[in-house]
Amino acid sequence: MKDLTNINNLVDFKNVLITDNKGNVIFYDVADLNVLSKLRLRPEEIIGKNITIFYRDFTKEKSTILQVLATGEALWNIKQELITANGNKIMSISSTFPIIKDNLIIGAIEFSKHRYTKDDIHFLNKVSKHKIYRKNNTIYTIDDLVTINPQLLKVKESLYKISRTSSTAMLIGATGTGKEIVAQSIHNLSDRYTSPFISLNCSAIPEGLIESILFGTVKGSYTGAENTPVLFEQAEGGTLFLDEINSLPIHLQVKLLQVIEDRQVRRIGGEKNILLNVRLLSATNEDPEVLINENRLRIDLFYRLCVVQVDLPKLKERREDIDLLLRHYIEFYNENMNIQIKHVDANVVDLLKQYDWPGNVREFRNAIETAYNKASDSRITVDDMPQRIKDSVKKRTQNNHSPTELNLKDKLESYEKQLIKESLLSNRMSMTNTAKSLGISKQSLHYKVKKYHLK
């Protein structure tokens, strides 16, 4: 075997691939997602596949990994010109080593780097749970939308269709219902997954700064101004997600609408327009009709942002997901904390199912993390749960779950739902006639019918 003093050369390599003794991939990491794009493969499709399927006419003689598995001898700095199954060309330099245990070759590890030819350079401009997606600023994929709830399953199914286009989409749901997960899922399902996902919570930025952050500045345009890129520029080719869009000041909503219409933007103090190739997603945790009526969201901006509307249910509306979410987060925290929980008491599950979860899935996750921090052994008990949850359920039990104990908001929603239902029936499900009889717009009626699952 070649002198291992050459091992220092490995720092020049950017990609790692490990296979078993048959050439099936068991681990990989790549520095450049465009390598996968050229292979026409997504990150989750690599593990378990044999390396021979990735390239055209890939024989044992052409494969450095198969050669090393056969001979047990390392290969250093081998240059290869590889043709993918789709006809794309990849120039590769690799060093490959056998993995030996008890004098048997049990696998191989290959370190490589890829070079792009002049003809292929356009690929450089063109993915969670799966760590590889983090290279585009995301941590979630559609697999993180954990549910067996019929309404949310329909939402999940719709994301595959929504991801095929570049239309604007508005995600509507209470705080903690998973709007960020949905936004990142749309991005990672789309052809834009090799480009950045940029997220901005409009309510988290002071009003005096949000304009310069969102639209960028030119040095000297005002005192202290420096050259800062437009947020749209940072998301070029990818997705920009504006959460709590209703927190954007009205005068900036006008400016945002102009950017969407023109598909170009000019930095504050700038003289050039910048052409944009960005998909825009937005979200709000309030009823858009209320926001529009209270002049907190321009109706013309709403129409432009809400070409596609995604409504996310509250956790209390999908209690059948409690068991599934509990298993999901037990598995997650067992992997990410220094505690292994093997059992959850039955009365803990009862407690979780009785609580109303005003903070939705985000609060649920935090409650499980709280329990991990309080658990004294491998079991979670009621004593380990947050006190506010225990107090709330206790009070509810004492009131015998009386429907008269609903708060004002729930009572109003219940009454509104019943009125709409009765009006729909009396108008033979005609949306036009129902809207007219209720004295509301057809769009508002459509939103409420979706919200209350009346159709």
C-alpha cells in the first residue's frame, strides 16, 4: 500500500462515499449539491443504492471502489471522466481505500472532488431531516410534517403539486402549527432545492430596519448606510419566505407589491433595477379577512401573495396525531439528548390528549423537551410535565368539560360556524347566494368554509 505520508493530500478532497463489500452506499457527504443535481438524484435516494447505477456503462474496470473491493489495494489521485445515466459529464479525482476487519474486506471509503468542464458550468448556477438539505439553509422536509389527520394529509398531498410551480403561496395558521416546516417542504420538493431558502419573520425586525433588510441599501444613501444586498438577491434562484407578513408596515407592503408585479427591485439609494428569479412564500397567524378589514394587510397585496392558500389546522383539531407526535419527539430527543426514554406513563398520554395546546405543535415539542429535562430515569411521568398543562387539564376536569366553559373566541367561532352551515343548507350550497345572505364577500365565505371544514 502506498506510503501513508500522502494522507495529508486528503484535505483537498470535498466529498466522502462509503460502501459495503458489494458496492452499496452506506454513507455519503458532498460539498456541492450540484453533483447530485447532475446525477438527477435527491439526497434521500442515495443510501442503499449500488454505485454502478449512477453512471453509464460503469464496469468493474472503470470503478475505483469496485477495484479496491476486489484487490484490497488503495488507489490514490485517480482521474476519471464519468458519464451519468442521464448523459451528463463529471470530471472526478478520487483516492479510495479498503475497509478491512479480521483480514476481510468489508467495504471501501472514497474521498473525491469534482471538476466541471466549460460545457457544464451552467450547472453551477442552477437539497430536514436529511442533513444534506442544510446546505440550502433548510432543516425540514415533508417527512417532518407528522400526521394522520385527514385535513393535514390533504395539505401534505397538495404540497407536491404546489412545489411544481413558482406561484406565490400564503400559509395561514395559528402560531406553532408548522408554517416554517411547510415552507421549507415546498422549497425542498421543488426544482429550486439546490438554491437558497431565505426566511424572514417580519414581526421580529424593528420597523426602522426592515426596509433596508428587505430591499437592501447602497452605501451613502443615508447616514451610516453600507452596501447591503436585497433579501431577494440572497434567495436568487430559490425561495424567500416572509412570515407574519401582516407585520410589514403598509408603505412597505406597497413597495413589496411593486416588486412582485415587476419581478425586479432597486436597492435604497440605488440606480439599477435588479431582475429577480425567486419564489415568494408568505404566512400569517391571523384571519386575512380581519387583517384586511383592520387595514393591517392591503387587499391587493393579499390577492398577489395568496395565489395558492394553505390552511393549517390547530393541534386541538387533530388530536389523533398526539400519539404519533409523541413517538416522533421521543425518537428525536433520544437521539439528541443524553437521556434515553423507554416508557411514557399512560396517564401522561391522557394528559396530552386532554390539553388544548394553544401553542400547537411547537408547544407540544417544548413540553416533551421539558419532560426530558425533569425525568429522573428512563420513564416520563405526569410529574415531569409542565405545570401549566397539569393545571389547565385539572381545571377543565373540575368543570366536567362543560361546553359553557368555552372562552369567548371559541363561542363566537362555534356560533359563526353554525350560522354559515345553516345558510349554506338553506341556499342549497350556493356560495354566491350564501355570501349575499350573510352580508360577506365570496372570498371571505370561501375562507371560512375551509376553516370550519364545511365542504
